[in-house]
Amino acid sequence: MAIYYDYLIVGSGLFGSAYAYLATKKAGKKCLVIDKRPHPGGNLYCENIDGINVHKYGAHIFHTSEKKVWDFVNNIVPFNRFTNRPIAITDDGKIYNLPFNMNTFYQLWGVARPEEALSIIEEQRKDAKNLLLKSGIDEPRNLEEQALLLVGKDIYETLIKEYTEKQWGRSCVKLPPFIIKRLPVRFTFDNNYFNDKYQGIPIGGYNRLISGLLDGSDVKVDCNFFDNRNYWEKIAKNIVFTGKIDEFYEYKFGKLEYRTLRFETEILNHPNYQGNAVVNYSSLKKPFTRIIEHKHFEFFGNEIYDISKTVISREYPSEYKEGLEPFYPINDEKNEMLYQKYKLLADQEEKVIFGGRLAEYKYYDMAPLISKVLSLFS
Ligand code: UDP
């Protein structure tokens, strides 16, 4: 069989699509992108329901401080000015602003000045540090210790502990510290969830970004690499693999664990259900972690009333089983050790590039993925 393509790209999510774009447009290569789902775009894919782009696989908000990344995506499709300002609802119906900022501290303790909030948090951080030092520990070993050192007991118990245990299905003492490190703490009245300079959603939805990235490549959907691996491995000089690394190696060392999400989506005959794109439910008593109201990503102010309906999705986290979508790698010690075994094999491959959340078994936001692909071509 003649080798027809320079690259076979397995998976049309953001990594695969961005790779295809640069390989085609910048390096003049011929790419075939295959995806087992019936549509391209991986978890970025949106379904348009009554004029609203529904983020079918969970909310995606693009944010970065890297100008070259922002310019790259905006060159494919212009982005809007959406700012993520999620709120959290506790079991007693109280509302708190996220990320942890002066609004949250006022809602928790009634303090209005940064100095007052800082002194409460410092006191609680000190308690946590002393407790660790007493046991001879100076670095946090798990998410609970990390959270207590970062924000203290009150915030941890009100807004983190139960939400995190619901999200990950594990106790906070069994989870790695880095998960919580990405949550900002600030002493200003600023509800912007991200610290980044640039943030937004592609105007017209993520499908436009994906189709722009795939322009110039051949694309086949409903096409599972593993159904005909021998054939696919011969069709191109190189493979870019963005699927599960353990599956690529036929699970020879065992299966990596993932967390999955189930979405319950409802169309409501109501223009504005919750007044915000993202509302988190902090308590374990609610089985879902958050409700996304999709129209708020692309309609602002009174524009939301231009469409009389709204679409909401409740997000239920659960343990991954074969046949479900693997969403989050579980980077605890056991899984990390297993991943390292697969990575040793991957590093020896000469014709295969592994990239993205599943192939690198790594929590990735969208922008660092783009950044990584750009660096591969620079
Ligand atoms: N988190 C939390 N309470 C919240 C929101 C987030 O404790 O209301 C923690 C939780 O451990 C979660 C982590 O912060 O796993 C990152 O959450 P984020 O929503 O930023 O990430 P995503 O789940 O969207 O990837």
C-alpha cells in the first residue's frame, strides 16, 4: 500500500486539529484526521439548539496570557469578550462569588477591607501550617493540606471540600495538591475566575474554530483507529495520537483511571434560568457539581432576552468505565506510576507523537495545548 499522508492524526480535538492546521498550513504536509465520534472537535464540539451553542462536553472558556496563542486562535475565528464569573451555591441557599476574592470574604465573614480578610486567612493558614509542622511535614501532601494552607479552614469547608469530593469521587486527602493550586485567591473585588490577560469564546461557537483548524486536511468521522489499526498505521509516515495512551499499548501494564462527566441537558421555555453561565453547587447533597446555562457564553446584557428559550446542563461527575468518555486523568500516585511506564514506551517511538489530555495523561486547559503545538512547529 502506498503511503499517502505525511500525518495520520488520531482524534480531532484541540491538539489534533491545531496540529493538523500547522502541519498543513505552515509545514506544507498532507494530513488525515480521523475521529471515532460522529463529529470533529472532540470535547469542544457544540450543538446548536434554538440558536444557542450548547457545549455538549462541558463548558469551555478559552483563556491565556500568551499573546501568540490568543493571536493564533483569533486569526482562525475572532473571539468575544466573555468573562467567566462563576458563583457557588451552598446547601443553605447562600451565594458566594468565585474565585476566592473580597466579595467571597465579605459574604463569608462580613469583612469589607482587604486587610481584615487577609488577617482572617493568615490566621487560618498559620493554624494549618502549625498542624503540619507538628507532624514534621513542610510540604502539602494532598489537596486538603494544600487547600488549608492556601485559603484556611472556613473556605475549605464551605466551598472546596464537598465540591471536590463530589467532582473526583475521592476524599480530599487522597487527591494531589496541584488540582486546587489553579484556583486564584485575591484581595480585590474581582470576580473574574481567571488571572489571564485574554479570555473569550469564539464568535459563532467552537465548531468554527475547529473547522478553521481542519481546513486543508482530510477528515473522517465515525472512524475508530483501533477497529483497523494495521491499515491506519500504514497509511501515513507519522502518527499523531491524541487518544488514551494505555489503549494505544493495549493496556499491557494495566488501565489508567479517569473521571467522567454525564450531562443532563434541558431546554426551558424561559429566557433566563440562573442569570449566569456557571453556577457551582458546593454541597454533596446535590448530586451534580454545576449547572451551565449556555446562552450566557455568547449573549450579554439584554441580548439574552432575544431568544425566549434557554438551554441548561447539569454536570454529574462519575467514575469512568469502558464505553464512557474519559474526561479527567486522575493524577494520583498510583496512576502516575502507571503512566510513567507507558510514557517510557511512548518516548521510544520514532513515528508517533503523543499529545493532549488523554495521550499525555495530564490535565490541560485549551491554551497550553495550543502553546505546546505552536512550540512543536517553531
Ligand atoms: N473547586 C472547588 N470548588 C468550586 C470550584 C472548584 O473546590 O466551587 C476545586 C475542585 O477541586 C476542582 C478544582 O477546583 O476540581 C478545579 O475546578 P475548575 O472548575 O476550575 O476546573 P474544571 O473542573 O472546570 O476543569
